[in-house]
Amino acid sequence: MTTALIMSVLLALSLGCFAWLMTPRMKLLFNAKADARFDQPLERLLGTLKFAIGQWRMPREPVAGLAHIFIFSGFMVVALATVTHFAHAYSPNWHFPGFGGVLGDVYSLVKDIFEVLVLLGVIYGLWRRLKPVPSRVGRSWEGVFVLFMILVLMVTDFLIYGGKLVATNASGLPWNPGGHAAALILAPLGESAELIGHISYWVHCVAVLVFLNFLPIGKHFHVITGIPKVFFRELRPYGAVPKTDLEEAESFGMRSTADLNWSMVLDLYSCTECGRCSMYCPTVLTDKPLEHRQLNLDLKKALYEDQSDLLSAEDKSESLPDLVGDRISPDTIWACTTCGSCEQECPVFIENVPRIIQMRQHKVLMEGDIAPELARAYKGMENNSNPWGIGFDQRDAWAEGLDIPRLADMEIDPENPPMLYWVGCAGSFDDRTKKITLAMVKILKAANVPFAILGKEEGCTGDPARRTGNEYLFQMLAEQNVENLNNYHIKEVLTHCPHCLHTLKTEYPEFGGNYKVVHHTELIDSLLKSNQLKLGNSVNHEVAWHDSCYLGRYHDIYDAPRDVIKSIPGATLKEMPRNKSRSVCCGAGGGRFWMEETIGERINVHRMKEASAMNTNTVGSSCPFCLTMVRDGLAELNKEETQSLDIAEIVAQAL
């Protein structure tokens, strides 16, 4: 009776405290702006089982990931025993239905095995934090405290069963090996062994309740919110920016914490502060002010500081401080290249890039706060439909005398239109990138692939405008392009620019543009494998391959360019240490190509240091913007003898 009374008091106090801590956090979540995240429930459930329960992303960093899996899975297994401990305060012989016989014995064995795995994971976690030079997770007292609490839970569970085994003079083998080991340690203590078991019981239960109340006040809040966060993850095509209703919206972008929607609030709650987002982030690697973990902490701090105003019955949103300027440095949001590395590494799918784009939207559309060089690019896109600002009538000047059909000069069969080669702004106006365009035309003609271009009718897809926050300009360009393409009944589009690929394929459908969009690396690979394209010349290229973020992370195209290089006579592929999904951005994405880079090390130089260390005669890429950044980075490192070539140029040399 006394045991039940004590446990009831403990539960009432701890659960009451937990409710008190959770209530304002849940109010902030439920009072935030709406966000449509209830679609495709089956896909969300399957993803939750895979990524949250199955911890699918954790092994991307093998040792630390395995340690986390040990702790997480161990917690889930031991949870049944912990519930049983609490129930024993009211009914000492209680067990889950069916656990009174062999099933219970099997569970005891599995539990003990997993508890050992948890201990191994905890020891590794403590070592990472307490070693002379801590890992990316840092040396936070909170992390050490939580690991120590987990250690206490596992050890006390062993001691509880060990004390019982000593009291009943049982061995515990083979079903309770952990309890048996504890019993061997406690046995010499005689009657005190049972007392230690009882003390361990209360320590275990109290530790669970303390741990529960500690969760909402620190980074381990993700223990509560992580699984819901994975369930409500973004299911749109990776990297796609949601369309803003420009006619209905009263304001654009994100000014204050009042503009956070509930999925963003859930993001803030779910950040584990593990630092995985920083591992391959180009801004962190080159000493820029943007570090996504810190940005998340700054936003969460602002959310909590504004709590009383956000939950007030009166609308005080106008009086809330600005996020950018008051809480976050403008340099922070403008540093992002939208490379997507942070989101790909995050184990709980925190969406960093969308909120940065929304903060940019407010600065651009509501405040007109635009860098001069970016304003020039906007003007060029608005007046001539290209960021260079070159006259739109020069868009197809590169094609003069090449006998390349324009759609306007053709009689289009609506049921069988030609494949459109979307040249893009860089391929049309930039002298260096025009060489890629010409190489691709040479390849198409050599393989007898029918195609046509829009010529002067082609416009900028608007990618630089959207990524830098000018949603109005993007939508204007998108609507013009979609109308034009649909008038020609276009079904298939070829492009050599990953940014054009991404915009046409994943973002134009919201504007009525539904096309099969193919990147030139995929087409070339297909032509080579079908023997429609045959290479007769041997080239002398040892290629250090640089993966484009918008081709790789955004569209998972990694094998095609590698297969192409392997098919080229005389070409050799050399993988850089950071490659494929962990390739480091060139620095051009997110509209950064059009902005000056004045803080820290230049990102393209950082990346080219790695490439030049490969001692190859060529650095290859499949993105015109990457190629420009590669060329400039090599030049700054005085590596002009190293060529920078697009995959199409290498193939064209082998024809």
C-alpha cells in the first residue's frame, strides 16, 4: 500500500509538471499558421517506419549512427520492462498479457541484449563528448546528462533483476543474462543485495520521470516530436518551392515568428543539434555566418521569447521584432546556396531551405532590400528574360548557320511534337557555356535524334528569382514559359542545366506545365548504351568528377555521368573524396552565382582545392554554373593547366 501511494504521488507530480511544460509548447504549435501535411497517409506511415523507427538515415555516419540505433532501439525494447516496473508498484506480479511464460522469457533475453547495446552506445556517446577534442556534437552538459541518465536506467534495470535473483536464489540463465551478471556482483552482499535491488527500482522509476520532464526543455525534445516530424515531412518533389498565391496573400515571406507555420514550429522542436547539417554545408566549411543548427536555435529562441505575444488573445504580430535584422543577421540568410546537403543529412527531415527562401521573400518583396548585383539580375530577367540582361533577340545567335529547327518555323503535330532542347540562359548567352550547347547539338545530330529549339521565344525559367525570394518575377516568367510550351504541345524537354531541369520538372506543374524533362547526361548515357551514339576517337582525360547539387541531391542522378565517362575511349574517372550525395556545392546555387562572395573562403576555391589535389588534367561537371565556378576556382589556385569540361564536351571530343 505504501509503495502504491508513493508511486501515485510521484506520477501525479511528474505528469503534472510534464503537462505544465508541454502546454505552452503545444499551444505555440497549434496556434501557428496552417500547413497542408495530411495528404498521402500511407506513404507518410511507411516513411515513418523506415526513417523514424528504422533509423534509415543514421548509418550515413556509420559508427555514430550505429550507436544511436543501439540507444534508440534499446529504449523501445526496454520500454516494456519500464512500464512493468511502474505497474509493479500496484500489482507486484503484473505482466503484459502473454508474457507470463515462454514469451516473457524470450523478451527478458532480448531486453538484456539490447540493454548491453544501449550501454555500448552510451559509452561511445560519452567518449565523443568528453574526449580532448569533442566531435561535431560538442561538449554540452545536456548531452552528457542525458547519456548519464540512460546509463542509470540500464544499470538499475540490471540491478533490479539481480536483486530479485539473489533473493530467490535463482540463476537467471539463460533468459536473464544481464540480471544474472548483476546477481553475481550482488551475491557477496547477502541480504543487502535485495535492498540494493529495491533502491535500484526507485532510482529507475524516478530517473524515468525526471528524464520525461527534462525532454521539453532541451534539445532532447526531439524524443517526443521526432517521430511526428518524420510523419509530417515534406512529400513534394525534393527541393520544390510551394507556389505563393500572389493575389490573395496580404504579405509575402516570413517577417516574424508569427509567420511560422506549424510544420516549421515542429522543425524547431525536433532539431537534435547533432550537427549533421554542418558536415558538408558549404557555408560552414568556408566560415560563412550561416550554420543551420545555430539558425534553428536562434529561431527557437525567438519563438519562446515571443510566446506571450503569440498566444495573446490580441493580434500582436505587427509588434513582434523582425527575424532578419533583429534576431538573425541578413548575411546568414543570403549565404545559403540551397544545395540541400543539410536536409539530406538530417535524420528527422528538418526543412532548412524553405524557411530561408521565405525570409528572403520578405526582404525582397516587402522591403525591397536587394543587393545591387542581384537587382541587376532581376532587371535583366524582367526586361530580357535572362539574368545577364543581354537582348532577348540574341538568345539564339549561337545557332546561326547550324541548321537547327525552331519550333516557330515548324508545323507541329500536337500528338507527336519534337523533343525540345531547352538551351537555357547560360547556354544561350555565356560564351563559355555556349560550347556546351554546341557540343550537345553535335551529339544529337551524330545520334540522329530529332529536336528543335524555341530560339528567341525561350525565356529564363526563373530559378534565380525564386531561390532569392522574388516570387513575383518567378511566377511571371513561369507563366509565360508554360503558355509558350503548351501552345506548341511540348511533351519532352531536354536540358543541360540542372537548375532548368529542376524548375521545369518539379515546379512548372503547379502552373500547368507537365513535361517529361531529361538531363543531357541521362540522354547521352541512354544513347551510348543503345549504340545509337558511337564514339570513335580516344581522348586523354583523367576526370575528377564534381557532382552538381541540383542534379545529384535534387534528382538523384549520379550514375549516368559516371557511366558516360567510363564509356569514352581514353577517359578515366577519378572520384573525389567527397562525392555523390556528399559532394560539396560549387557555391553557385540559390542565386549566389549572381551575388558577390565577400565573407570567408570562396566556396568554389574550397571545392577546387579538393579537385586539384586529385592531380588530374580535367575536372568534369554537368552543370553550366558549376563549370564556371570550377573554372574560376582553378584559376584562383593557379591551376589553369587543368581543364574544366562538361560531360557533353568530353563526349563530343570522342565523336
